Amino acid sequence: MQKQEPLLDVSNLRTWLGSRKAPIRAVDGVSFSVAHRTTVALVGESGCGKSVTALSLTGLIPRPPVCEMSGTIRFDGRTVSGLDARGLASIRGRHIAYVFQEPGSALNPVFRVGAQIEESVRLSGRDVGSVREEVVRLMQLVGLPDPERRRLSYPHELSGGMQQRVMIAMALASEPRLLVADEPTTALDVTIQAQIMELLRMLQDQLGMSMLLITHNLGLVADTAHRVYVMYAGQIVESGPTESVLAHPLHPYTRGLMDAVPRLDTIGRMLGIPGQLPRADERPTGCLFAPRCPRADDRCRERLPDLESRGDDRAVRCIHPLE
């Protein structure tokens, strides 16, 4: 039986910002794929290149600041990298939709939320009959109470959780094949975070879409993602099935991210990763994580390791992986 091609396949993606003489290597040779009806998580600290990767999929970063973009992006069997603005617009929002963090900033404060969802419905190009009925249906779909009344509300009249549900309704207006959720729970409290993630899981099962989840929290993906790609300084440093990666992380950075997740049984201070991400203009030679890694030696500081397969559908970029 022939293996099905993934819905999204990204190969050797590079998105460099700034000037060609001194580029910021925000995304530097990233490869990953998202299968049909699955959730893939892209995990790492703020500034590691996750959001730039997500925005690069549909050309949402203008030139400038982009000074170089290369690699291959295939979506639903079609090569979309290199498409012109019109070609990307035919995919953006319609087939690949986004839900961003901080919905209070993403929503327009001077328009009622129903009008903003209605605009998304009209732009989707779908034949829905009554646009108003479709808006109410979408609001019901994402669990907004009393949608007939809520559609007349302004964003500031809604809670953060309700605002995010409005953003999800706007993203679903076109019935996308892939939903990119970029830190969708960052600005919400823990209880609402759980509700939003449960909503996204339910919608994925109901609509049969795939999801690319962008987050810095490995704990958040445990019950959501089928596969995890861990990013550091614009590169993938570990990948594999979620259960396998969380049970036995191979890269010291992945272990550090896991140790930083708050736990109810933790006594004393929460662990953190010492140091910080390297500045774009001060990238170290060798392994980019070496200055922060307790296992680093001279070999690590001399050469950048390749992302190597370790069996069981795992890969790691490390000279001294955890065993």
C-alpha cells in the first residue's frame, strides 16, 4: 500500500531577516511535516524561530525584513514555496488558517465581533446561504454562549477566553485543512487554557483538519500533539512521537524544557535552563546550545552536529545525546 503524502511538508526552510551582510538566521534549515488529521507541536523558547516558521508557510513576513527565504514547502501535494502574492492569498486563510496569541490585540476594537467573523465568512468564498446564520453557527461551534447576543458585542466586552473563541471561529470560517495555532493560550489563565485546548481537540476531530501547535510549553502538548519538533536558535534539535520524546528526551535542551514545566509534586524552586538564547549577531561556533549545556565539551564547541536519526522515528542534533 502506497504511503500517503503528508498534508504539509517543509524541507530545509531558511528565513533570514535584516541585511545579507549580517543576516538574522531566524529559521535556518528547518524540516518537518504534518500528516492528515494529526497535530504536530513546534516547541521552544521565545525567540527560537517558531512563529517565524509558521508565518513563512504562507508568506506572511514581508521583504524587508526578510532578506533571504529558501527551501521547499508542499501543501496537499502542491508546491507553494515560490508562489506569487496572488497564489499565496489563495491558500492563506482558506486552506491554512491562523489563530494567534493575545486575541485582545488581534481583534479590531472598533468592530463588533459578529462583523469580524462575518468578514472572514465572506472572504472564504464559500457558498453559505445566510452569512448571519453562518456566523451564529460558527459561534455555537466554538462554544460561545448566546451567540445571537454575543455577535453584537465589542471585543473589550468579552473575556480573554471568549475573545480567543472568536478568533478560532474566524479561522474556521473557511473550513481550513490546516490550523496553525501560535501560542493560542499564552494570555489566558490555566483553567481557560485547558478549555481552549480541549476545544481545539474537539474541533479537529469534528472537522477532520490537521493542526500545527506553536508553544514554549512541553506540558501543554502532552495530551494534544501526535508528534513534537523541538526548536532552538532557528534549528530543529529533536523530533519524534510525543509520547516517546516526553518519556525519554534525547537532547539536553528538551530535558531542560521539561524540567521547567511546573508540577504539583515539585518541592522548592522550579528548574530553569541557565543562560539565554544566543544573539543573532553572536552565534557560537559548533553546537548552538553548547554555552548552556552541562554536557558540552570541546567537540561540541568545534562543530555543529547534524540532525541524525536514532531509530523509532526519532532524531536528535547532539554529540552527547541523553540515553
